[in-house]
Amino acid sequence: MNNRNFPIHFWPLLFAGLLLAGCNASNDTAQSSSAAQEAIPVAAGESAKTGHEIVMYKSPTCGCCGNWAEHLRDAGFTVKEVKREDMDVIKAQYGVPEKLASCHTALVDGYIIEGHVPAADVERLLKERPNIAGLTAPGMPQNSPGMQNKGQKPEGYDVLAFDKNGNATVYSHY
């Protein structure tokens, strides 16, 4: 693995994630281990349109997560959907605080994207490259991409930036 693909602030999360991967309580340990191992290199991959590929972990039964992935594809991202029954393990593995959690967890170029974060915020994050762990739209905001009609503008919620300690600040207000 080439360390230039990951911001320095991500290494503690990566190390903790690798430790937690071995402690997975899921009945399907083989699936959990292989998905965890493939996620990190793929997350730093290149897409033809935006230059970034997003790996999204989601429950197999969640429709809004697929709608969010489609929103990102419409914005030019390549999105790989990984269906998992153990989303709590994924969130713990990547250091997503419970108070900031949503329905799906995505990785892109060393950052965590939790929940229904608009594509424009992901693009801004990747352009500005702030020293944070990632972005989150906690819960499942009603008028967010994936939870609203396709093409509707996000409104009525905040996207938060969070650090590895779980401290959060408003990144965008809709």
C-alpha cells in the first residue's frame, strides 16, 4: 500500500480498523475480512470522470443508500456498493462516532463519508483536503440526496465535518 494516497490523519483510523477487522463478531467472518481488506486500496482508486472511486458499505435491504449512490454516479463518481449485514462493525472499524452515524458508510481517498452527504460536498472535500476524518449527515435527513426526489436540491439539514476524536463542526448548511 502506498502511504501517499492517505492523509496523515487517516493512519490512526486505518490502524484501528485493521485491529477491529480481526475482532469481527459477524457469523460471516470470511466476507467481513475480505470486504475490509479490499475496501482500503479500492477507496483510493481512480474514476474516469471525477478521479475518485467511492466504496460504500450498506445494508442489503436499504433502498435509500442505493439512491445516494445513484446521486453520486450522476455527479460523475464511480461507486462500488458493498452489502453488509454488520454495519455497526463497519462504523466502528472506520471510527464513525455513534452520534454521527447514518445508514451507510463510504470511503473515498482516505476520507469517510457517512450518510446522505451531497456530491457537491464530497467534491469540495476532495478539492480542499482538510485535516478531518470525514463528513457526515447524521441520521437520515428527509431532504437529502437519496431520501428525496431525484434532482431536488438538499434542504433543512447540516453536513458536519468530524475528526478522529468525534468532534464535529458544520461543513455545509442546507
